[in-house]
Amino acid sequence: MGLLLAADTRVGDVARYTFYAGWGVVLPGTLVFRALRRRPHTLLEDLVFGAVTGLVLELAAWAVLVGAGLQSVAVGWPLAVVVPFALVPALRRHWRVGGYRRQSLGLSWSMAGLVGLTSLYYYLVFLSKFPVLATDEKSRLFGDMPYMLSLAANAKQHVPLTLPQVAGEPLHYHWFTFAHMAMTDMVGHIDLPVVETRLLVPAFVALGALITAVVAQRITGRAWAGPLAALLLFAVGEFTAVYPNTVMSWTFGAPAIRLMSWSSMSLTYSQPLLIALVGVVADRLRRVGPGDADGPSGAPEFGRGAFVLTAMFATASSAAKASTLPVALAGLAVAGLAVLIRTRRIPWTVVGLGAVIAGAQLFATAVIFDFESYGLEVLPFGNIQKYWAEPLEGRPVLLQGGLVAVVLIAFFLNHQIKLLGAVPLLWRRRLRLNAEQWFLLGAVVAGPAAYLMVNGYNASYFTISAMPFGAVLSAWGYCEAFERATLPRAAKSALAVGAVALTGLFTWLSYRYSADWEAFLREHTGDGTGTESYTPLLPALSVAAAFAVLAVLVGLLWRLFSRTARGLRRRGGIVLLTAGLTLGTPGLALDAIQAHESPWDGSWVMPASQVNAARWIRSHSAPSDILATNSHCWQYEDYADGLPCANYRSHWLGAYSERSVLIEGWAYAPRLMSSSNGSSASGSPFWDTELFQLNEAAFYAPTPDVLNRLHREHKVRYLVVQRMAGAESPQLRNFAKPVFDNGRVAVYELS
């Protein structure tokens, strides 16, 4: 609350969002979840699973309300759940539930601390950086935020969504996030820019952390595995040994920490849905293996309602983030195969769960994505083979083979460092795992494997989608290793202090010396020019090698001293494991420092004149009105010297007017991205030349016939002139009515 107010969020908006979250998500979701699960476990579990269930119900309500044109009564949709639960005697008992197990104070305080830490992080890197609305002509905004805002605005009027920047163009994309944002606006009556820039991110990160803790505790049977899994997922980043870590230095695709936030809201929204799915699937997998039916923690099974919950969470996940269900399905396939080999019986529970999730995947692929690939293609090692590309003169075979191996090591170091905790679990059990452990492990392997097999930048989201599975498995293994070490209280405190100290030291070293070290490596490796294909990987590899040598030396000394100091025996492993897991912890702090020192990285100018003009149109038009504009470029300040636009990512008009535009920016059109390897088709020309020429003629060579065609055939009501793109013809006011002009942007009305 305090951080939101410090970021100039109005108290009224916070109050309305609190009402919306309680009335529109948590209340209906908790009632339905209670009706589906067999017996209560903890109040926290009911509330967080209930919140995720409420997100699924909200999607169904959105489709009905928007499809039927009933947006004005959206605030009343929870009554469809509340009334039956109030009137039907069999459902009425779910209003008041007893028999909850109390959570420990340690869990409560640790989760409060983690949520506070992540909230502070997002305040530093996001909330305090970007205004809700542009305040002057030099205001800036992260590049894709206007696009995401325009999709949320489109979701207030269209089922399914269309591309706001090209009116009527189908949008085969994972757009469920933006349906949720639209419902936040319609139910809570909160302006969409406030939802996007202030409220959604901290709320969903908090929900993601809490559902992770609940699921990890339920699966592992250890209360403190919950906070540890949440910490690994939301606060431990990649091992890069590079500062600053900009887009240009991302070696293996999108990094998890930065993209669990404002720069990929679809990922932020999808995380709780995926983690809840992991929880219910793992719960059902208990039945296909030996052990306590109520699980190691004594948590009661969800019962048959788990299949309904699986269907709900899988369907919502399918088009929340396209990479989630393939990873979950792969993990389930591994679990099923392991059970089949062990028992020589078909695990029908696994088959049933797989059928439900596969059905959800088929729904998304066929109905939402229309089998659109977005340029992804099967090409083994296509994303990383550039790092072992041979020079013109070639390399010896052995050297080339060694380089391939080193690149793969760098990949696993970069993204998988937080999974070290799983190693003692797998080692001790000699891969004799329970079905739920096979499920987690299969997904952990499937995510990186998909990245290595499928070419395209967006394939990195497969790796990130595997992280929730890995965080739970890593926390599970770490907890078992920690328990076997049987540390006295003083040693536990020393271990915690040492982990914090190592984090601080590594953060300081990375901040202070990584740039110098990188420059040194570029100068003294390869041909001395720093242009070898593997050069970007050298900082991480060299630092990892240094840590490995240090670990060996410390291990030898530990073994030597443990001969006389019995307290050291059998405890070196947990120290080494703790140190290894801390190698990814500097990412959070370094990202916050980078946001302060390079405040505009990844952002572009969003002038107040454009925002104000678009919002004037929103106030003076109907949602069905179509706009036309001469603004197609993402930032005309880059082309002020008369250079032609080379980046057709203009999204501001569709975003802030909340209206569809005949042709604005088309770089994210699915039909173009499919031919650009999943990247934005920023330089591709518009595909309908005749329509584009008609659009441009309306501004630069207007005639009554041109404007009539726009109005009659394409339903255009307003012409919006962005004068940085080009001043309109003086003749335009003779054929269209000027209704707004602030010097930089002018608006003309057609009738």
C-alpha cells in the first residue's frame, strides 16, 4: 500500500482494486474451490487456490458479458456464484469452514518478507520509473506497454480479441491476460493505465509467491519448503556475471526475473495459474504411487474435484501463456512412463490428467491460436549454435566439440543455477522417485529441451515455464539435505548470515568489476578483437570456473579440518549447496541498480500531447468507432531528420483511445511475425497496399471520394494526425470537421 501511494497511485484506485479483488475474484473463486476440494487444510490454501479459481471463473464471465454486450452490469457477475451458494443448502456450508490447520508464524513472516522484497523491487524498477499517464513531451514508457494496454482495451469490446492497430485483423495470441485487465476495469471501474502501470504487477507477483509456497508445502510436506520455493522462483535470477544486463547481453533468451513483471504481463498473469495446476496434478499423482494417501504433510487430497480443477487451470493457462501446457504435458508423460515401467500397469490417473491437459492445449492451439506458430520452428540448437559458429578458417574437430560442450554448460549455468537443490534429492534416491517427483523432474527437463530444439526467441519462455516445477523440486531437495545435516541453531544462523554475505559480496563484485573483467576477456581471448562467437559467454564461464576452483579448495580444507572438528562432518555439502544457490541472487539487486542508473533502458518517448489527444477521443466517441491515423512509427524522434520509418510499432492511439485503428502499427500482426522467427516484423511493409494508400491519401491528398470510402466502407469516424509523422494537407479541413488540435496532434471528424 505504501509503495503504491509513493508511486502516485490514488487512494481511491487502491480501494476500488481491493473491492474488485475481493468481490470479483477471491469470493466467487473461494466458494467454488471449497465446493470442489474434499476437506479443508489451511485458510491460506483456500484463499490462494480460491483466488486462482476466481481468475478462471472471471474469464468465463468476461466471455459472456462482452459477447452479449452486457459490460455495464459486469460488477454483478459474482452473483451468479454467490446466490446459489446462499440459497442451496448443500452449498451454503462453504461460507463458513472449520477445521483449518494453523500456519506457523515463521511461514507467515517469511512470506510477508518475500512479498515485501519483490514489491520493493518492482517499485524501484517499474512503479517509480513510469508515470500512469504522460506528464510532458519527454515522458517515457517501456516499449511494449502501449501495445499491452491496447489489447486490454480491445478486450472490453471483442470476443475473441482483434488486433487494435489493424481494425478487424484476427489476433491469434495468448490474450487471456488482457481479458482479466478488461474485467478489472469493468468490475472495479479502474482506468486501464492504472491497472497496467500500478496494480496488476505487484498483486500477481504476491499471488504467485503465495500459491508457490502453498503448493510446495503441500507436495513436499515441509512448511519451510514453501517460502524457499517462492524465493527461488521470484528472487533468484540467472547466473550471468554481467552488469549492466541489457537486452543486448541476454545470451540465452528472456531472463526470468525481469520478465516476471511489467515487460511480459502475460507471464506475470500465467504464473499463478500454472503453479495451481502443478499443485492439483501432483495431488492426484499421489494415488499412483505408494505412500500416505493424505500426503507427507497430512494435507488431505483434493478428491475427484481435482480433475475439474485441472481442467479449469489448464484451460486458463493454455491461452494465458502458450509455453506452459507443453511443459506440463511433458512432465506428466515422464511420470506416466516411470509408473508404467515400475508397476507394469497403465496409470489411468495419469492418462486421465494427460487427456484433460491435452484437451486444453488443443483448444488453445485450434481455437485461440488458429495453429499459428509465430515463427517457431524445430531446429535443434538453433538458438545457441551461434556461440560455437566456426570462423572462416575452421577449427580442429576436438576443439569444436569441446566448444559445443562448453556452450551447453554455459546455458545450464545461466538458467538452471536455481535448480541445484534438486541434485541431492535425485542423488540420494538414485532416481527411484515418486510419481509427483517424476512429474516435476520431467517438466524441468522439458523446458530447456524445448528451447534447445525449437528455434526462435520466444522459445526461451519454455525454459521459464519450467521454473515453477524446478523451484519446488529444488526446495524439496534442499530441505532434505538441510535436515540430514542436523545443524545446531548457531550453525543454522551462521549459514543464513553466510548466504546473505555471499550474496552481498557477489553483487558488489559484479557491479564494480564485471564490466572491466568483460573488457579484459574480450581483449585477451581468441584473436584479440573480442569478436569470437563464444565471447559473450566468457564472463559467466570464467567466474563459474573461479567459483568451482574455490569450492574445491574449501572442500579440501573442510575435509581436513573435519577430522578434528566433528561439528564439520557431513555438513560441508549443505554449505556448498547453499553457496551454489546464492550465485543467482545478485540479479534482483543488480536489476534495481541498473534501473536507477539507466532509467530509460527499453523505453521510448510517449508525449503527453499524444496521450491527451487519444483520451479526448475516448471521451467523445463510441467503442465501436474506428480511427484512421498517419502515425505508424514507434518513435518519430528517431526519424526527425527525414529518415524513413524502419520500425512500424506505433501503438499509442489504440492504447489510450481504447478504439480500433484502421492502420496504425502492424509489426505485431501474427501474419507477419510468423515469417520473422517470432520477432516483431518492425520493418515489414503493410500487406494490403491498396488499403494503406487509401489511408495515407486521407491525410496527404484528401478528396471527398477518399474520405467517403473510409467512412462508408471502413466505418472510420475520426482522422488523427500526428504531425511529427507528417503535417496534414490544408485541404483536409474543407472535407472533414476539425474537432481537436493541441499543435502536435489534430483530430478531424468524418460524417
